[in-house]
Amino acid sequence: MPKYHVEVPHGSSMQACVQAMYAFMHSASHFIANSEWGCDDDVHKAWVIVEAADKDEVRMMLPPEFRKDAQITLLARYDRQKIDEIIHKHTH
């Protein structure tokens, strides 16, 4: 199943952090258990890697108020052979 890196920004006030954590705790338990938060370093975002069929499925995992601003990126892991193929294709 495809993996996605999800970045979810929220406001920079303490109240915004608490609201984001509350929303995730009550509607996206997978995210709470697996998220990393940047708030302690004044980067008001949460990050998580999830498996899902597509970006729409990932977006639906998020609390509704964070769906619009979330950055969802499909991840790929390349072995040396695949990297060589990509380099060859784009340099010759």
C-alpha cells in the first residue's frame, strides 16, 4: 500500500496548539499515536507517515478543520538500481 508523509499546520498560539491536539485526539487517533509535533521548537505543525490507497483517503483521516491546509506527499523508496535508472533516463 502506498505511504504518505502528512504535514498538518496549525496556529502558533498555545490555544491553537491545544485545539489541534484535542481535534486529533478525538477524531484521528492514529495520528495522535504516531505524530511528531514541532510546537516545542515554535514550528506549529504535526507530521505523520500513513499508509492509504490515495491522497483522498489520507485527507479523510484528518480532522475536517485541517484537511484544506494539510500537505500530503506520496513517498517512494528507491534502491540503487532504480536510482541508476532514473539518473540514466534524465541525463542521456
